[in-house]
Amino acid sequence: MASTIYRILDNAESYICRTLLALFVLLLFAQIISREVFGYSFSWSEELATYMFVWFVFFGASYAAKLYAHNRVTFQFNKMSKKAANTIEGIADLFWIAFNVYFVYLSFNFVFFKMNVFWKSQTLGIPMKYIYMILPIAFTLMTIRIIQANYLKLVKGVDVRDPEKAEVEKMIKEGRE
């Protein structure tokens, strides 16, 4: 039971991204069918799809941090020892964490203390505070995932590289043989 809960929490961003992607694609599809077939348009559907897409992007960024799959310039590490490359990547990740922590502070302060409580979305009427809450949530999750990936890489010795990059390297190696 505990391992199932841990697995769900460990892959929360993946599940949330899949759900959001499916829902906003279905919502946009329904909007297109409604408009083209029935000549009727739901005014709220495009706004909701936009907010769902924004949340999808931010949760996707957190998931990419977990997979160590954010875009990085890494060619300079090819001529370095693994230890030197890991050290430099670790220092870069510390800067990334510092930025995230500062952004969490700024976004939390904005959402909970500076945002006008009367700001509402145009067609849905949802307080914008709930839409903007993705900022402190996603950057907190991203920070946790960066720390987790570095722990796995530097302490446990687990290769946490982007799975697609590993597949490409495997195909290149097989092509040489």
C-alpha cells in the first residue's frame, strides 16, 4: 500500500499532465464540433482550455526536471571527467534552485498578498488567484525534483539522464556494431 502511494506521488506530475492534456484536447475537440456542426460556441471552453494548457506546461516542466530532461548545453562536458562534469552541473543546478526558491517567494507573495481579490477570469468568473497558484506550486515541485534528481545522480550513482537521449545513444551504439 505504501509503495503504491509513493509511486503515485513520485509520478504525480505525469498523471496530472496526462489528465490535463486529455481534458483540454477533448474540450477543444468538443468546441470545434459544437461550432462547426451545431453552429453554437461555448464561450468558456477556450478560456478553460488555455488555463489547463498553462497548468500542463508548468507541471510538465516539473516532470522534465524529475527526468533531468530540461534543455542543457552539455557538449563541453564531453572532454571532462565525469566528476568535473557532475560538479559543474551541480553548481548550475544550485543556481537553478536559487532562482526557483526566489520565484516561489515572489509568486507566493503576489498570489496571496498582492493580487487583487476581485480579479476574475473573463468568462469563467474564477478568481485569478486560483489560476496563478500554479506558479508557487510548480516551482516548488520543480525545486524538489531538481534536488531529487541530483541526489539520485550524485549520491546514489543512478543515471538520471533524459530517457530519449539514452535511447538515441543506444541506437547509435547499435548502429556502430
